[in-house]
Amino acid sequence: MHGINPYTYLTDVLLRVSSHPASEVADLTPRLWKANPLRSDLHRKVNSASE
């Protein structure tokens, strides 16, 4: 629906949900995440390995 890769989104959100401020939980919804993807360290490692 939002045109994002579900694996990338869920990986990023699940890795940071425990440390993300509860007052900013809306940032983790697909609509807001797409506008400003937070990207975890895992995302950077996967992308650098594929280069």
C-alpha cells in the first residue's frame, strides 16, 4: 500500500522499537517511516556487502 519493501521496513522497525521513544511511536508507522526511513545499522551492513 505504501510502496515500501516489507522486509526492510520490519527489520528496521523491530531493531529499534525497544529504544525508540514512546512519544514518537507514530514515526514507526509505514506512512511516516516511508517519508523519512530511519534505517538501522543492519540495513547499512547489508547494502555495503552487496556493493
